[in-house]
Amino acid sequence: MSTDFPFPELAGAATGVGSLPGTDAREAARTAVGALEFLPHLPELPARGPGADMIGRGLGLLVELFGHVEPSGWRFSDRPGRDTRRAHSWLGEDLDALEEFTQEYQGPLKVQAVGPWTLAASVELRNGERAVKDLGACRSIAESLTEGLRRHLADVQRRVPGARLVLQLDEPSLPAVLAGSLKSASGFSRLRAVDRQLVEETLRGVINGAATPTVVHCCAPGTPIPLLRRAGVAGVSVDFSLLTERDDDDLGEAVEAGTRILAGVVPSTDSAASQSNAVSDPAGSVQGVRTLWRRLGLSPELLGRRVLVTPTCGLAGASPAYARRALSLSAQAARSLVDNPE
């Protein structure tokens, strides 16, 4: 599969990372579809509780693997229980709402799911240790997730037949998995780093199995851009403020190879917005992107076609009013990259 988005209308586009505040699925779908003209997304509402959070939803997508909530967090189960049923119910409610507000919609539509390595890093085995410690368990999780994603994407396609789907895998734990910085169950030691080739091969298998242009979102420092490119991503979604000069060459090579960069530049909470000029100057919020572009010597004409604008992370911690504003600001900033690339 091509690593580029085959969607020319994504020039000057913005999208959300995934989560929105509140518990009203219809209002969330209305917001995501209304504010994001070129790339709306399926909202997630973690405020509803276990099963609506990123990890709970991911467990709900698995095929023949189940999870439940313990005081320490999510843990694998022998059979589906209340928490699994709740995850299915929340997802069904979200899909019903999305279907309602995308009648006659024709165009790209983004669907998010937790990636295999963050899922393995976040869910406990029956012995209380993180699943990522057991490479056999990691393999089973990836295979189950791949099949679950196939079914999920087919369901979304059936509900929104005019959509051309984009999959986003959320991998905030990926740098920690690679660095060996995850704590053990006891908290007194760190889990061994997972081999980079295995991480890459696993991600490639999930991406190929989904058979859909795929973005990986990572809101942690040290996003492994070259590894993700080799795994076959169509785009990389990052909090732009976390990039360092060490990332410049990797980013430039990704852009020249056709990879889309989803640049998180709009603050994702009200408090962060109060310390930023993004609210009063959306075009100014992407000035750092323009500066990087010039520093890398990239063509200004590529800017609006290779960069999409997003909030820095999910908007679950924002007020509903600011969440709507953040998506609108992202759309304005994205348009400015096309209108004013220099």
C-alpha cells in the first residue's frame, strides 16, 4: 500500500486527535463533523468511564481476548464481562451518532484506535505484570487487534459508505517500550526494551492487515519517525512542541518521501490556551512549522499538502466550548499554510 494519502482534498486540512470532553455522543459527533470540513473523525468520550477510555475501547475491539478493570487498571480476562460489554456499548453509541451526522458525506474520515504496543504496555496479564513483558502475549494482542480493526473499519464503512477511511493508531507508550523505561509491576525495576525490529514488524503487520492509510499518533518525546516510516505509515501525528533539533532530519526525510505530518500546535486545554497566542492568532500557531520548513529547505508549495494541523493532544481535558474552538482554530491554521506558506 502507498504510504501517501490518496486524498488531494486534504491540502490545508485539520483534524482532531480523538478525544472530546463530556458524555454526549451526538454533541461530540456534531462538533467533529461540523468543525472539521476535510477530515472529521470518530470522537472518543473517556469521561463516560471505563470502556470509553482509549485502552478500554482498544480492548473492546480485540477478537477472542477480553479485559476487565482492576484497582491497578485494565487486566486481561478469560471471558467477556461487564467492562467488555460496556466498551462495546459506548462504541456502538459513538458510531450511531457519527452515522447520524455524516449522512451523504463523501470524503476522508479518520478512525482512532490504540496501537498494539501501547495496549500491551497498558494492560496487565493475569499475574499483574504488563503484557509487554511477554512477547508471546504481544504477538497475540497484535493479531487480535488486527482482526478487530478489520471488522471495525468495515462497520464504519458500512455506516458511512461515502467515507474514505484513515486509521490512526495511538502509540503514546511507544518511546518508552523502545527505551526500556516502563516500570515493572513492583515499581522497583524497569522492563527490558523491546527489540526495535520486532516493534517495527508488529506495527507493519497491523498496518498491512488494516489495509487502510494509517497514521501513528505519539504525544511523547522521542517519536521514532524512521521506524514508523519503515513500518508503512501514511502519516505521523506529533505534539510539535516536543520535537527537537535531533528530529529535524528524520522529519525532512519523511516529508520528502511523501509522509504526512499531523502537527499538534493548538493547545488542547483551556489553561494551556491562556498562555498561547493560538486563540487570537491561529496563523501564528503554525509559525514554528513554517520556520522548520525553511530550515530544512523544503518547498513552500509542499507545506499545505504535507502538513495537517491538530490540537497538541486529545481534548478530553478541555471545556466543551474550548474543544469546539480548538478544532476551529486548527482548521483556520491549516488553511493559512496553504494561503500563506512562506
